[in-house]
Amino acid sequence: MEELLEKIALLKTELNETEQVKNIKRLNAEIKKDKELLNNIELYKQTRKESLKQDIYDSDLYQEYKHAETELNILILFINSKLTKISNKGKCKI
């Protein structure tokens, strides 16, 4: 069990060093500084105005964040597929 915990800790460390994670963290910090974008997002949550939604989508920072989010999701899918292959190796296929 200890070995498993060590490997999980190592995996977390390595994931934090990937470009995808670094990029999403950087963009998240930039978005937190963009008061206009944050205000539009909060206002959209309350009003659901299509014009606000379009303003949010038109933001270069938002588009870059969504692209980075997609890249991170692809990494997660890749990891999940590898874990599935590993976990299926020891199972009986009846």
C-alpha cells in the first residue's frame, strides 16, 4: 500500500509539471485578474443574457482558456485509457 501511495504522489508531481497543467494554472491566474471578464461571467450567471454570453466568448483570454481546458481533458483521457489497460491486464476475461 505504501508503494502505491508513493507512486500516486509521484504521478501528481509529474502531472503538475506538464505543459497542460502549467498553462491552465497560468490562464486561471490571468482570468482572476481580468475584472471585466469576471464581472461579465458573474452577471451572465445571474441574467443569462445572450449579449453577455457573446462578450465572454469573444474574449481572447476566455478562448485561450477553453482551448487549454480541452488540452487538459485530452491528457486526462489519455491517462484514463492507460489506466484501463493496466487494470484490465489482471482480470479474467470470461
